[in-house]
Amino acid sequence: MAHCFVGYFFLDSSRVKLELAASELASKGYRVVGIEPAGAGRYRLHVERIEVHSPESLDSRNQELYALADRLDIASYDGMDVGPVGPLTKK
């Protein structure tokens, strides 16, 4: 399995709820890409992290994020997007 950038997205009309989610996810190692207007009075939170997933582990991660959205009363965990990462270097 290869490392990949995985972006995760949440939608809500409350920027404050998304800021709470962003703070919690940042404390768990996610990079907050931003909170942007998404039309129709909603905002979109985009966070990402470099991860390695199997289909099962990605499903598990999605279930965790659905639960987070439910717990914080966020209208929607809108899913994820996966992209390649260049070669990782040791520091």
C-alpha cells in the first residue's frame, strides 16, 4: 500500500460548527486546508492527512468522521478524495 493524501470534507450552514470540527481534527493530526463558502448559505471544511489505507481501514475512517459530524451536529460529512504523494523523505 502506498502513502496518499486523503482529503475529507464536511458541510454545514454554521461556520462555528465547522471551526469546532477543524480544531478537533487538527488535534488528531489532520491539516486544516480551510473553510470556504460552498453556496446555498453553506460552508465546506476541508482537512487532509497523509495516510495508508486498505478498503477496510478507509471505510473505518469514514465511519469515524460520520460519527464526528453526528456528534457535532454538522449537516453532512461529505466524503473524501484521495491523491498521490511524492516520495516521502526522512527528516
